[in-house]
Amino acid sequence: MRLFHLAASTLALAAAAAQPALAEDPATRAAIEAEYDNYLEPLFLDFHQNPELSYLENRTAAKMATELRAAGLTVTESVGGTGVVGILKNGEGPLILLRADMDGLPVEEKTGLDYASKAMQTGQDGKEYPVMHACGHDVHITSMVATARRLAAMKDQWKGTLMFIVQPAEERVGGAKAMMADGLYDRFGKPDYALAFHVAADLETGKVSAAEGIQYSSSDSIDIIVPGVGTHGAAPHLGKDPVYIAAQIVTALQSIDSREVSPLKPVVVTVGSFHAGSKHNIISDEAKLQVTVRANDEETRAQVIAAIERIAVNIGKANGLPDNLPVVVKVLEGTPVTNNDPELARRLNAVMARELGAAAFEPFVQQNMGAEDFTYFVSQDTGVPGYYFAVGGTTPERIAAAKAGGPPIAGHHSPLFQIAPRESVITGTRAMVAAVLDLAGTK
């Protein structure tokens, strides 16, 4: 699959080179850069210093609604919770969805940046958490404002309708699904195309990258509740030890990838949390595991989830748990695989190389099993072709320094995560504007 991506991307680049030179108007790039320097930088800093947890993005949503209205859009708030929809109409033409996610993460920022987040917020569980934009969503929403403002100023160069989606709860992979369940396409129209991007810490600033097939893996969050019979730690034979049972489950889950799924199909089963007990000499009556599961196709995804339940429940039985005290497996939230529409991706990958420069487009190679809920906007049953791309977030100088033995580039969700905001926002905006002008342009 990776070889196919590289080969197809090479063909797309060759096709782009063979087309007439229609490179980005220098005035457009200059206008986007000036917009960041004169207007957007304080907006980015405000978003970064005031992140909000999934489903609780009330301040961010209100600020985005204000910005989109100021850009000339018709705005609807509270779509699928805190979601915002901005519509920009400009005559007859395609309906294009442009999406940006806006939620932060329960992570304490430790970057040492002058504008580091010090925000705290009470989550849906009633606990207070430090909050950080540790995944770059502040870049996404700032770029959305820039894109809206620029395209509103360029109405002489495109026709149609733009649907700007400010999406909540991507980190919980539930926001897109909630907006769709709230009748997004019934209320605002079914798009002809859907576009989104994610800033990438491992990609150089100024570059973009997209697949002609799979862009992100599936993701499922699973709770495993292991009951036990509590007793004194000095008399384990009088109870059922849920820690011992859960430990066997943790170990056995690793056999799914190594012994049940084809070695040609990537799978991740990670136990991210194990909680049980309260004291050294007490065998508790319950243990809880939190598991994340990743796969690259829906068949494998279903196979792995079924295997987790089978293994967990039967290990409980093998350890003598009675039928009225079974191990319980709960799938809490998840998102399918995100696939780019091959034809649309070939077209827009060529646009990126042509408009931003051939050196700006980097062929996509999947390097981890991150996930995205953008797929709900473009799933097969919607019939909407989607294009999701990566935008470089780290300067070449920092990447070179890391390769030379300097400080490593922190990954997404790290308390040390940081990107170059100006370069990231400008490239993301240039790419989005280029895509819209190609799909709806009048020139």
C-alpha cells in the first residue's frame, strides 16, 4: 500500500508538472501572510492560552462564531453540542465543506513558551484538569478564520457555497458524529466535497502531505471491568484477586496482534490505564482497564474488538469468576478508518504541488496509527468525497537540530508539543484557498 501511495503521488506530481503554470498568485500569499501578522497572531495566542476540553468548548465556539460572522458568513451555533456552522454563499457552484476541530486535551503544558497555556477546566467527570492545545487544534481554527476571510475577499475568483464546520470533541472522536446526528447535511446541504487538515509535528513547515487512500486508522476506546472478591492480602485463597486476573488479561491481549491477525495487517492494542486497590494488604473487589484499539480496515477492527471481549471474559471464567460476576467489556467511543477519496486526492495533491511548489508536496507514508473522526463527514454511506491532508508544523532548523542530537521533536499529545504557529497557519490557509479555487474557481 505504501508503494502504491508513493507511485501514485509521483504520477500526480508528473501530471501537475505537465499542466500549464497556474501557480498561486503572489498577491494571495502576501495577503495571507499580512493577515497573520496584522490580525491573526493575537487570535492564535488567545486560542492557545484558553484551550477547552472536548464537549466543553463554549468560549472557543463563541469566539469562532464571532470571527466567522465578522468575515461575512451566516453562522449557526450549537450544532451537535458546541459545534458551529458558517455558510458563505457566492452564486451557483459546488458546496464545499471545510472543517476545523477546536478541542484541547487534559495535558499540562511544559513547553516553556511565553504563551504557554496555564488553563484549568472542570471536565464532564467533575474533576479539574490542566488543559493544553497539545494537538494543534489552535492552528486549525486560526487557519479557518484566515481561510474564511481570504475567500470572502476573493469572491470574484470562485462560485458556489462554502460550509465552514467548527467541530467539537475530535479528541473524543465524537464531535463529527454528533454534528451529523444533529442533521448537519439535512439542515445545511450535502457537500460535493469535504476538506480538512491537521498540523503535523514531524513534517517541515511549508510542506503538505496527503494519501490517495488511507490517511488515518480507526480508533476505539474500551473499558474492561474485572470483578473480584475482596479479602485480606495474607489470605488470597479466600477471595478472587482482580489484579491478578486483569494482569493476565493485559498480557493475553498482546496475542491478538501476534497470533490472531495477519502480520500484513497493522493492529495496535494498548492498555493505557490499570486501576485497582487502595492498600498494600487488601485484595480489592474490582480492577479497571482502559484500552485503545487501532486498525487500518473495518474487518480487522471488528475482529480485534471481538477478540478482546472473548479473551477478557474467558480469562475471568478460567480464574473461577462465577457467571453472575463476569468480566465486562464496554466499547465507549470510536471512529472508523479515514480514507481520502482517491480521485479527489490525486487532483488536489497535484494542485498542492502546482500552487505551493513541487517541493512543498511530500508523498504520504503512514508512520503511526493516529485516528480522526473527520471520517463521519465522508463515510461511504454519505457519498461525499473527502480530502484530508497534513500541514508541516516544525521548522527545518528544529528538525535538523533534532537529527543532529539536539532536543527531540515532541509528538502530539505531549506536554512538550509545540509547532511554529505563523508558518503552520499560513501554509494551511494557502493550501485550503488553493483547494477551494481549484474545485470552485472561475478562472
